[in-house]
Amino acid sequence: QVQVVESGGGLVQAGESLRLSCTASGLNFDDYTVGWFRQAPGKGREGVSCITWSTWSGLSTGYADSVKGRFTISRDNAKSTLYLQMNSLKPEDTGVYYCAAGGYCSGSTAQSVAYWGQGTQVTVSS
């Protein structure tokens, strides 16, 4: 069956960095748009970044305004893995980060999500 597993979360201080990873199995990773969502305490889930790849249009990425210039999304299709490099972290970046595999990107948000990971906690202290 399909499994989507995130890792790399943790507790850091403001200004530090973390790299999240998401490995998928049981699906053809190349066929999916993949992205990161986060959910802060008491708030809804928001799209943080999205990445899609196709042979005719190449690589395309999208970022939420709140993370532009600080976060970088990437994917390694050979390893069926999605990454999120998070630099200059802020307390407002705190939340549970989820990986998602879907159909297309709408800005920073993966749409028509077919599979979700279980989430990894990121906590940024001030």
C-alpha cells in the first residue's frame, strides 16, 4: 500500500535551520505533484510550498508569501523523496508539517491531494 513518511522535524531556536524529508512508497512518485502543508496550533492547515515536474514544462515551484526567500522545496524522483529546506526559522513557523501527493499546484498549495503523511512537528522558540 501507499506510504508517505515525513522526518526531520524538531525543536530549534529562531534563526536556525531544519530540513524536512518526505519519502513515498507504493506509488509512482514521478506522476504526482507534491507539496508541504503546515498546521499551527489552533489554526487550519495551509499550503507552504508545492513542486511539480513534467517532461514538457520542467520544474515548477510555489511558496507562501510568509516563507518566500527562506524555504526551498526540492524533489528527488529517483529516491521518491520530497525535501523542504527551512532557513531563518521564526516562531510563527511552528506547527505540524505534512507532506502531500496530489494532482497539481495552485500557488503554494497542492490540490486534489490523494495521499497525506502523518506529519512532523516543528517548534521554533524565540
